[in-house]
Amino acid sequence: MSEPFTRSYSTYYDLRHREKDYEAESRFVVDLINRHVHRSGTAPLRVLDAARDTGYHIVELRKQGLDVSVTEPPNAATPEPLKSGHCR
């Protein structure tokens, strides 16, 4: 994997974006989904995060009731929120 996507990169990304409002961004995504996706039944909507980044959006999307699956290259570093149990 190229240097921009190694653990050291994710550490700097986290530092740079520590003030980022992941909850508000995730709420915006959920609002868009609710506006444009017809849902039937009460089962959680399943979505795929194909570039999980730091994992914080996954945490927030799951808090808002989405069933989020994640895909990454096999050698990608696991973000802290996923390692620390903030995500299932």
C-alpha cells in the first residue's frame, strides 16, 4: 500500500480532523438517505462504507440506526474507533 494510506498517515489525519463534526456529517447522510431511499419494514438500512478512513463516520452512522459494512484492502490499518470497540 502506498505511503499516504499507512498508519502514520491516519494518525496525522486524526490530528488534523479532531475538530470535525462526524455526528453532523453522518446526520446529513442519514437525512439524504431518508429523503431519497424508499424503505419498507423496520429492519435497519444496510450501507457499505468502501473507504472507511478513520472509522468515526461508521460509529456515528451506526448510532443513527444504519447497518454499516466496511470494506478495505487486506493490509489497511484498523482505525482506533474500530479497535477500541466503538464499532461492532
